[in-house]
Amino acid sequence: MDAFREALGCMAAGRVLDVATGEGEFVETLVGSLGSYAWIVGIDVLAPSRHPGSVFRAERVHFLQVDGGRLGFADASLDTVSISSTLHHLEDVPRCLGEMVRVLRPGGRLIVRETHRGVRGAAQRLDMEIHHWVAEVDSALGYTHNPTFTRREILDLVAGLGLVDARFYDVPNTDRDAMDPAAIRSSEGVIDRYLRHAARLPEHGALRQRGEELRQRLQRTGIQWEPELIVLGRKRRASQGQGGEKRP
Ligand SMILES: C[S@@+](CC[C@H](N)C(=O)[O-])C[C@H]1O[C@@H](n2cnc3c(N)ncnc32)[C@H](O)[C@@H]1O
């Protein structure tokens, strides 16, 4: 993440849109790391009352309730557009990415950050399994939440956008102590919240049982967050022809 934050520090980001902003975690990264910006708008399909992130009370940082599949901004009207930890939450990934590229000006920067399945070791595997279990509970409750993509699938999705000057940042997330009590507590909190959700689904007893098993494994293996891939590229200018980005 350090190299990516450094790249953000060199950016004059202008008019910024963060798609599927949730509680604004990635907006906090942008506010804290960008060299400069004119303003940042975070959009989410859910109402702000569900996402009262304090970052949206900062100056020049705003929230709008908008569907990522119909962004409603004019073509080429933004300088930087980002999406973080969300591709696997979308019903129609190509449509949302297509909208993001549409509203971006030629030469503007696109940022795609996504966790993927390239886990190493038992502690990271457990985080992926918890995430996929959470996705199953969400799906049973009627929310779109798919299993995470492979790193290759993310690259294939981004390749279709024809970015230029693309840089790829791999964030392995394996450096933190797997037995860190704060991380274990945080994951227990997630499992307990989702066990309560699963209790509303009496027909899904097996889901609840799996949640209990995952909770017990936490104490044995500890936890490390899933790896992430971040892609930072530019929308091609008409003068730059058809060559897409080089893939790692
Ligand atoms: C895991 S959260 C990501 C939050 C944040 N971007 C981050 O980096 O932590 C996924 C978010 O995607 C939102 N979402 C799902 N489908 C969406 C859509 N079609 N348009 C806008 N937001 C959407 C959800 O409401 C949720 O807040």
C-alpha cells in the first residue's frame, strides 16, 4: 500500500468520484494521501443514513445516493474515478466500470482496488473463507455479494477498459502478526454480526454452523487480511490509438 499511497501523493486529482463508497473508507485514504484535489464525491446505492462516515463532513467531500450502473454525471466530466473493494458486490461489473470510464475525461485517472483469492497460508485463507461465508449470508438475505475474484479475473475485467500508463500494485497483506488480538476481535465481531443475520434465516442452519466453525478456527490460526490488487491507469486520449495497458 505504501507505493500506492506514494503515487497518490504525486497526483493533482482534480474532480474525484469514489464509486460504491460505503462508509467512505477509501475516501479517507484519498483525503489523507492525494497530493491535491478540487473536491471528492462518494456515491453509493444505499442511503447516507446507512453510511454516516465522518469523512463526508469534511470540507470539499460530499456523498450522493446514486447507482454505480447509472452514474448521472456528464461524459468526460471528472478527473479521477475510483472503486475500492466492491467489484464482487456488483450485479453488473462491466456496466459499472463502463460508466466510470464514460464520466472520466480522456487522460483522467481510474483507480480499481479489489481483494482477490490469491491467499497464502492458513490465516489469510481463513479471512477469505469468512468473507465468502459473509457473501453467502448476504446473498441469502437478498443482497448482491459474490465470492471474490481471482487476480487474473480482475486483470481481465480491467483489460477491457483499454487504459494506458497502467500501474499495478500488489498488496500481499501478509506482514501483520496473524495472532494480533485486535484483528481477531474485529473478525469475531463480523462473524457474530452475520450469525445474528443468519438467525433470521431458519432454513439456513448449515450456514450458521459454518459460521460457528469459522469462529473457532480464528483462535487456532489467527487472521491476516486477503491480498489486494490496485490498478491505477489513465483513460486513453483520442491521439493515443488503440494499444491497451501492459499487464504484469
Ligand atoms: C464492501 S463495500 C465497499 C466500501 C468502500 N468502497 C471501501 O473501500 O471500503 C461495498 C459497497 O458497494 C455498494 N454497492 C453495491 N452495489 C452498488 C451499486 N450498483 N452502485 C453503488 N454502490 C453499490 C454497497 O452498498 C456497499 O456500500
